[in-house]
Amino acid sequence: MHFATDLTDAQWSIVAPLLPRPAATGRPRADDRRTLNGILHVLRTGCRWRDLPREYGAATTCWRRLQRWQAEGAWPRIWRATLGSLDPTHRQVWADALLEGAFVPGKKAERRAA
């Protein structure tokens, strides 16, 4: 089954070389692409790990791989590479980029006497 949150072949070709290599020994490793799609599914949808669809494999595998890749610095590499793919001419000055957000004022609480 294919979900809307899954990586395309083009996206996977950018990300795959940036992931840490598996250990040469030990039990067979769960597929990196399927595992990454599971991680992205949880991050994009906000579902709980235990509600991860079975098509992505074990939720514990996805969670552990998320933690491992974080510890090994994979996420900043992936972020830089994907941003770079959005600007193939290298004309964008990313230091000048900004993030726009909407702000909603919080409800003001009544002041209480001390």
C-alpha cells in the first residue's frame, strides 16, 4: 500500500546515500526506505507510534531508527540536501530566507491579587 506521506523515487534517491550504513554483522536490517516512510508518517500525521500502519514495519524499529539517525547526525544532512535540491541553480541565499507563521494571541488571564 502507498500512502501520501511516502517518499517518491526522486526523493529517496536524494536521501538514501545520506543515511548511516548498517552494521556489517547482526540480524537482517529492516528496509531503510520503509522505515523512513514510517517515521515521516508519524511526524506528518501526528499519530501515535503504536498507531503506525503495519505497512511501515514495527513502530519500535521506526522509533529506534529515528533516534539512531538523530544521534548520528543524519537529519541535518538530509535537510541540507533536500533544500539544495529545491534550488538547483544555487541562486537562493538561504541565510536570507525566513519562515512566516501566523500568531494567535493567547487568552489573557485575569490578574489576581497576590
